[in-house]
Amino acid sequence: MTSTMARIILFSFLFPLLIPHLTSAETKTFIKEYSYQASEEDSKNSSRVIALREVKRLLLEELGTYLESVTEVQNFQLAKDKITTLTAGIVKTEIIAEKWDGRTYWLQAKIAAVPDEVIKSIDDLRKDGAKTKELEEVRRISDELLSENRRLHKELAMQNGQHTKIYEEAYDETIKKLTALEWFEKGYASTMLGDYRDAIDSLSHAIALNKNDEKAYFNRGLNSSKLSLNDAAIQDYNRAIAINPRYDRAYVNRGAAYADKNQYDRAIEDYDRAILINPDAPLAYYNRGIAYSKKNQYDAAIQDYNRAIAINPRYDSAYVNRGAAYADKNQHDRAIEDYDRAISINPDNPLAYNNRGIAYADKNQYDRAIEDYDRAIFINPDYSNCYNNRGLSYAKNNQYDRAIIDFNKAISLNSQYDDAYNNRAAAFFKKKDYEKAINDYNLLLSINPKYARAHMGRAFVYSATGNYRQMVDDIKRACDLGLDEACKIDNIGR
């Protein structure tokens, strides 16, 4: 049986992980320093906060100027201001040295970036209107807080000690919010780098300083979702929604967290709410389509993928998932058409090749299936499901040794991969290597004791070796677990 694991992609409003590993490309380092002259109202902490914000602004502007000169970025037709805004959510600022003498806070910091990777991130972010809007909002708030801080700084200097309390409190509040913003940006960049626990820690600091920032709750929930901490994620999305009841992206992400908990009806309720707020958001339709697919409501799923594609005709993942829904309806030719479209939009989408391979295998075209699995593995050499699927096609072609090599690879990538153990055991059985087949079924049942087909497969091996008592026990166990074909045999035996 062909594995359908990972046929469908589920998305939340998550950051694309574009810089998890540095490439061999040259790293560019930008260094700036800033000196902040403290007033009588400033503490060491407030002086540091302002100095850090200012030096970070200078660094991002210099990085933006550099990137503006790069051909690929010029092709994006982005203004320097927009480039600077987007890079603020991509790179981290590292403090090199700092010094405080009670009057002046001096700070030196750097940004180290691999331009090719940053450019790729910018390209992805600029295509994501929601994330771009969020980064623009963060920059606007930062500029406003710094401007207000400067204004209050001047007001306090003019008061000469009279009626200063109201200005001091307002000044302290801007420092508090700027500090929260610094933690938020640190968490944002950590998310982009795939360091989800650091992101959660940073965003928790931001929330402690500003408990009414729905964006901080949303992004902390997002990182919890990436770590499969779905209950914690749902709590944060609840808080974000309580602050902003029209936060459509929070409903989408909460729906995705419920879906991860297999609570598809609750997920659909959240997607419905998101669509009511924003009927032109393709992701809500896309994720609702997945929930309907999980409930075996394939026609409803297809309708939602249609809507997502109508909004975004280049939504390759929506074509992949619609293809999977057609495949589940045994409409393999229509599924292949959708996978073809996905590949024409994104030739580097491994899931599209994997799924098209499954569709060809379902049509008994195993050589064409293997070609697609080859391509998927070339794009993603760690694609365990694809090795398993390719192994199945080799087995269907009676190439059991090649099949076993693929099942070995799938298991090496995922030691708990029960389907791969089952398929390898079946291949050993076909080769009459009964000892290895039994061993694999035993391993599989230690991982998943309720895997009915493993009991049935092991029963066949026991039958071939003349161990009829064990054969009967396994058939009964498979029947108890709901495998109809085992129950038919069991009833005949009785």
C-alpha cells in the first residue's frame, strides 16, 4: 500500500525558514557605534535602550544601502525604506562592546549577514502581505516611540524640576515599550532562524513589558506551534484574539493548532471566522480544505482549494492539496493535472513530485512513479516518506533488493516509521528471508502494537514456516484490531 503520509501540507501564518544554515557564500559584516548623551532623568538602562535602538537603525540603513545595490534586490523594485523594514525582521544585531560613564552610553554593534540568504528572505517576505504589514507596523511604532522619547527628553530639560512627574512617567513608559519592542524584534529574528525556543523566551520578555501587544502573543503562539506545543499556542492565540477580535490570522493559526490536535470541527470554526473577517485570505480557505480532507469531505475540500487558487493562481501548495483530494476520490488523472500545475509554478516542490509519483503508482505506472520519487529525493535528500514510496514501486516491479535499500533509508531517517518496517518485512517475505521478515514485524509492533496489517503479515510468514499456532493468534489479533480480511479468514477457521 502506497504511503500517503505528508500528502497534504498544513500551513499557519508561519515565517518561512530561510536562514537555518549558513551557506558558503561570503558573509558581509556591518559595524556601527553610537553615543547617547544621558539626561538627568536617564538611567543606565534607559540610556542603553536608546543607544541600542539608534545603532540598530544605523546598521539596518547601511545593510539596506548595500542590498539596494544588488541586482536581485533591484529586480524586486523595492524602495530602500522597504528593504530596511524587511531586513529588520531577518537579521540579528550583536553588541560588540558597550561603555557607560554615568553621562554617556557608548555602544558598538554589528550585523553579520549572508547576502544571498537575506535576499531570499526579502523575496519571500515581500510576497507575504501580512508579514510585510506586520514589519511595517513594528517599524512605525519604533519610529514613533523614538520621536516621542526625544520630545519628552526636551520637555524634561525645559521643566527645571517643576511639574516633571507626568513627563517622567511618560518618558519611562516609552523606554519600557522600546525595550519590549527590542525583545519582540529579537524573537522575530529567532523565528526566522528556526530557533523557536529562543523566540518564545524573547517574546515572553516582550509580553511581560507590554501585556496588550497582540502581535507578541500571536508570534509566541506561532513558535509554540512549531514545537508542537499546541495547547500553549492556543492560549496565546486566545489572548491575541481577546485583544483584537478581528485578528483573522490568529483565528487561522488557532485553527491550525486545533487541526494538529485532530480537532477538525473546531479548526473549521476558526477558519470560518477568519474568512468572515477577511474573505480574500487564501490561507484560511486552504487550511479549511485540509480540515475537510481529514474528515473525508473531499468535495468541500476541493471547493476551498478552488477558492484559494482563485485568490492566488500561483498557490502551488493549493494545487498539490487539491490533487491529493482528487487522488482520495480515485480521480488520479485530475490529481496528476494538479501536480503538473504545481510543478510548473514551483519546480522545486518535492511534495508535488512525491504525490505525482503516488498517483502514477496508483495507476500501476511504477517506472514513471520512480522517476518522480527520484526528483523529489534529489530536491530533498532527507525525504523519508519518498524513500518509502519509491521502495514500494521497486517492490511492485519485483526489485526487492532495491526496495529494501529504500526502506532502510526511510527507517534511518525515521526510526519510528512503522509503514517502512511493514513494507521492508513484506519485501523480506517475498525474498523468502523469513527470519528478517519476522524481526521487522516484531520491531514494528513494538512501535505500534495496534498496527493490524503487521499481525496479518506476520501470520503469512508463520504460515510459510509452518508455525500455525502463531499464525492463528496473529490472524485473531488482526481481526480484533478491525482488519476485515483477517476477520474473514478467522471466521472460516472457526
